[in-house]
Amino acid sequence: MPKLTIDNIPVEVADGTTVLEAAAKVGIEIPTLCYMKGVQTIGACRVCVVEVEGARNLAASCALPATEGMKVRTNTRRVREARRTVVELLLSEHDGDCQTCARNEDCELQSVARTLGVRDVRYTGAKAPRYRDSSTPALTRDTAKCITCRRCVTVCNQVQGVAALWAQNRGFKTVIGPAFCQELDDVVCVQCGQCGAVCPVGAITEQDHIARVWDALDDPSKHVIVQTAPAIRAALGECFGYPPGTRVTGKMAAALRRLGFAAVFDTNFAADLTIIEEGTELLMRLKQALVPGGNGHKHQYGPLPMFTSCSPGWIKFMEHYYPDMTANLSTCKSPQQMFGAIAKTYYAQKIGKRAEDIYVVSVMPCTAKKFECQRPEMTDSGVQDVDAVLTTRELGRMIKQAGIDFAKLPDEQMDAPLGISTGAADIFANTGGVMEAALRTAWELITGRPLPFENLHVKPIEGLEGVKEASAKVTDALPAWKFLEGAELKVAVAHGLGNARKVIERIRSGQAQYHFVEIMTCPGGCIGGGGQPRLTDDDVRRARIAAIYEEDEHRELRKSHENPAIQQLYKEFLGEPLGEKSHHLLHTKYAARTRV
């Protein structure tokens, strides 16, 4: 526990703590740009430099360990001038288009410059050459805005294990991008958007769908409806100054109505539907594996373990890196795509509209959903099932564009029937949530009893540990599921594709055996998605996760199979889980993709 002084304030910290962290402990904020808490401490930008008594040079506080007796000064003239010079040099080559940039007023470089009192840039010279890469459906890159902080490189390589982005060339000619300066669509990129989520400027952003949504809302021939993912309600408030984890479900519904949507629905409805289909599929796979002669069903199902299929970045990752295991993926579409297919068939019939007259907008925490909605197989309604996808950030901008005072909105409800959902659907937002929701229903189907965990929460699979496991032994199974009697059902949960790779490799090597595995592309699950308000660190993730569990616990119905709107859907339209109509509208298949 080294003791040191920072600006004459004594502080005692744990061994291994950096000076940046020690300063924060005593309320001293040191500016940073390249630093990412718990992920990257490379000291590259030099914005966080401090003066240490006895040291010749200024040191990067993010990478400097606190030591016994150290005396640190964070605000001397030498420190202030060094920081300002660094930022001025960055600004001198940063072609930011600040007035029209999507990151204006949400830009870390702009914020640091303001904090340091930079009013003029004394240095003139060449700007970084501009190349705009809009090759993917989800993301766009602007090299002129890049400050080469390497945050995106770190998250793509160390966290996600995808390696789509690297530093090319050296010195002033350094460009951050795909190998050999290719476009993103030419390399393996799962379009998760974590690069854009950590970018301090506007060098990587989502493909903007705001204009197309306004166009649809202005088209009198279109019946424009919206669905909102469970993670949005715990994060949208941040766009309007609310603390992370503030639940704004009712205000969100009110805002969407004022934007002009004909109906405000909830992706949670489709999340409940996913659980019915995916849970039944898991049971069929178990029966096929454990009962001689298979499951007695005319459809053959894939092998165990079954992987969840809700996260489109994860699906694309599997198609690229583990194409031989795509049969392990659940055939269920994601809730977003299930909703689109149901909206343009079942809902269309209810209101007397044609599928082509309905325009489905999704509000998602995920940039990869923009990629997913345009996959050619996502047209089972006869047209594109989902027409446009807004990120949480884009919805925040739309609400501001419309002049809506979010804080003064009343709390309103979602519309029926596609806005009715349960607490099990809420927790889809969190890592471990899809698994817990599935277990709540599957366990009750097998045993006729509620899941044997306190308050229905499966604690071993909650939290931000990268890979989590749980198991439960089946006893007193109902007659239809007697083949599971005495079986130890084993599940695993991973979030972040680097952790997903670890799970897959353990399965392939025989080190681990599971029946069901949940994978979420983004750290923390959807609450940490690439389209959420910036900057998402673990403290923000925990706050959003807590809000989602609160949303679940305040629900009257907390199990997907209890949703009356889902029961009505099967009675009136789908028939039965895994039936012919369900297979056509709600299920899909995956194919190998090339790796470049």
C-alpha cells in the first residue's frame, strides 16, 4: 500500500495502482485521450503527463505506477504547457469539421481542448489525408478525423479478437484501418461498433439512418412503426443528462409517439417469442441427442451445445472464424428480425395493411443490427422485414432535432399487442440475461416448477466476469421430459468475442462440455453495445445492468411463456412452437464466410 502525495494531498493506494488512478481517488481529474480504464494504458497521447519530483521528464500518469514516497504535481506551468502543446499539435492535423461532425459537443478532443484553455492553434501544417470508408452497412470511417490514439485497435484486437483494425505506416503517415489500407468490407469485420464506441472523436461512427426514418415518417403511404430493444430504456436517458442506469421506458414511449410513429412497440415482445422458439429448440436438441431414435419430430436439429443467435456480430464472427460450428447456432432469428417478420404478417393482417405498406424501424444498442436487417435471408415476410435501425445515440439526436423536451415528457405505455412483454425479455439486455430467460421457461416446462434460484435470478451467470458457468440437476421431470431425469444441465455465458473464442476452443478441445451457451458480442451484453451513449466503462455497464434487473423485478409477469400476447399469437397465427409457420418466419440458417 504505497503512500504518496499528489498536489500536496497524501494518498495511500493498493500496489500496482497508477498515478492517474491515485489522483482520481483524491478528486483530481487528469485529462486523457488514449487511456481506456481497465483496457489500455499505453501512454501514447501524452495528454495525461504529470511532474514527479526528482524525475527529469514529465511522465504519462496512466502508465506510471504509484510508488512509496512519490511526490507528484499535476498542475504546474510545465505540465499545463506540455498538455496544451500536445492538444494543439493534435488539432493542427485533425480535420474535424467540428460544426457539422456527429461528435460535436460529444467529442473528447474538443472537451480536453476546452478544459485546457486552448483557444488558438499555433501550429499550421499538413492535415491528415481524408478517406471516407462507408463500405459496410453498419459503420463509416473518416481518416481525417483520426488522432491515432489506438483505442479502436485495442478493442478490436484485445477485447473482440477480430483484428480488423491496425496501425498502418509510420509517423505522420500513420493510418488506423484494415491491413494494406483496405476497406472494412474487404476484411473480417463483425460490425459490432465497439471501435466507434471507444473512439474519442468522430473517426468511426455508425451509418446514419436518421434521414431515411424522417423520410418514412413524412411518407403518407407508409404505416411507420417502431420497436425498442430492452437495453435502450436503461441508456437513452444519458443522451439527456440523466445518470447511467436511469430507467426511462415511459418517457421513451412518449417521445417516439411525438416523433410521429403510428405505433410504438417493444422488441421485448419478440424476445419473449424468441424464448419460446429457442427453448423448444433446445429441448428438441436434447431429446434428439439423448433419446434413441431421435426426437420424433420431422425436423432434424443441430448438435449440442446449442449457441444463442440473438447477437448479429457473434453470428458473423462464427461464420468467419468457426464455419464448421454454425450448425451449433440456434436457428432462431434475433428478436429484432422476429419482430419484423411478425409485424409485416400477423400485425399487418390485424390492421388490414400489406407488408410493403408497413415500415419497421428498430431502435437498437447495436450497430451490427444495421448489417443484420439487410441480410438477404431476412425477407420472410415477402419484403425486407426490418427497414431501418437507429442506435440509441441516433434516437437521442432525433428527439433533439424534433425539439422535444425529454425531461418534461409523461410516462406512457407501449402499444398492444406487440408491445406486451415480460421481465424475462427485459434481461435480454444483460450478459447472462438470455440464458436466464430461457432457463426460467425451459425449467418450468421440464419440471412444472419455477426455476430453483432466489427471485428467479441465476447468480452464477450474472455480472461482468468474461466467462461464467452454471448447472442444475433435473429431478421429478414431467412425463414428456422423463428422458432428462437425473441429467445435469450445464450452461455457459460469455460476453465479448475474445471470451467467446475461449469458450469455443475449450469446447473443441474437450475441456468443457455444455448443453447451452449464450454469447453476446459486446462487453456487458447489449447494455454495452456499440450504439450506446459514450463512454461505456464497467461502472456504466454495472449501472445499466442494475437498471435492467430492476425493470424485470417490477414486472407482474416475469416468464416468457406467461405473456398473454405471445399465447394469443400462437393461437391465432403461428399454431405451435417450431411449427411450419414458425420455421418459415422465425428461423433461418447460416453459411460460411471467407476470411481475408
